[in-house]
Amino acid sequence: MNYAVQLYSLSNYIQQNGLEKALKMIHEAGYEGVEFASFYQYTPEEIQSLLNKYHLKAISCHLGINDIKNSLSYFLKLNISYVIVPYISYESWLNNGANILLELQNLQDFLKPYSITLGYHNHAHEFKDNHNFIHYLYQNIPDISLEFDVCWLTIAKQNIEKTLDDYHNNLSLIHIKDASNFENVSKDVPVIGHGIVDMQSVFKKVNQYELKWCILEAENIQIDPFVYLQDSLKNMKWFENATL
């Protein structure tokens, strides 16, 4: 099992200290990779140099639908394997679902010649009002990668084991995130394993389906970020080993 950090988790840290210090901290905390949510006005060559310096792999990137085609040079230089659409609103799914599917299929066709997989990252609203827009997406684009966020599945009151079983053929990456309560996932953010998410079930399925990467994400880290990264990695590895 490999572990990465979604750089969105360190947005405040990067804004104050810069990308290089964040990558250095991630490496020193014991992670092997990162998932981008922005390229921070660096060139692809500059980012690759930093990744090489800190022995990190760029495994994936979160980008909005309209930003993906213009970022191809980054995907190719950084050898990014997965491009993930991080958010489509409930209203868009409800009122414009067919057009969204066409846009996603177009992007999938654009990326395939470069051996880049298109994926989608869920929040809770895909399951709002008894809808299941994840299943709607899967039914219409059966080979899309589904990067499930286990915290948002929990907030949406979805059964984690059943969800990962239902879509296991579409799993390569998973977001490991925890929360203290159901009302506000960005308040009092706990270290992984200290919150409401059933990490035992998560890592049981991670092991069963031999997922390539677990990606740590936190909405708003409120303790020393190095401590958060290090303690969360220690706990994720504990769950990994405990559920083998």
C-alpha cells in the first residue's frame, strides 16, 4: 500500500510557506506521493524538480472540467495517471446530468490516448434526497474511475463496505478523511482514526481490493500539520495491518 497527501489539505500552509516546504514536510512525514489540486503557478519542469528532490510521485490531480484540457502539459511531464473531477454540484447533476455525462465522456476520450484515467470524487450531495448520482455516472460511463471519499460517504450515511463492493472494479484511489461530527467536517478535524468514520471497514476493503493508493485529505488541519500528517500515517498503517 502506498500513501499520498491531497495538497488541498495544506492550502493554508502552502500559502504561508510555499509549495517546496510542504513537499519537504510530506516526505519527512513518510508519504510517497501527492495529489495536486493546483499547480501554484509553477511550470511542469519546476514541479517535477521539486518532486524529484523530495522523492515524491505525482499520482493524480483534482481539476474542474473546464481546466483539464489546458493542463495536459502538466499531466505528461509529471507522469500523472489519474485526473479527477473533484466536484459537480447537486443542482448541476439534477438539472443538467445528460450534458455533464457528455462533457465527462469527451474528457475521457481526450485523456485516453495518453493513458490517463479520468475519475470522479464524491461529496455527500450525490446521495441527497434519495438520489444516487454516483450510480447514474457509473451506469453511463462504466469505466470511469471512482475516487471515493470515505468521510463524505459517512456524512451521506452510505454503507462504506457495500459502496466499495458495488464499485470495486472502478477503484484505484481512495480518499482517507475523518471528521468529528456530521454537521461540519472542517471543524475540530481529528487525526485519522479518531473521528466518526469506520476506518476498520475502510481498510478491510482497501486490502481486499488491493487499492494502489490511499490519499490523506483534511478539510482544515487545526494542529501542527507535520504532527497531523505523521500521526495520521501511523494510524492508517495500523488499520492496514490490522485488517490484513
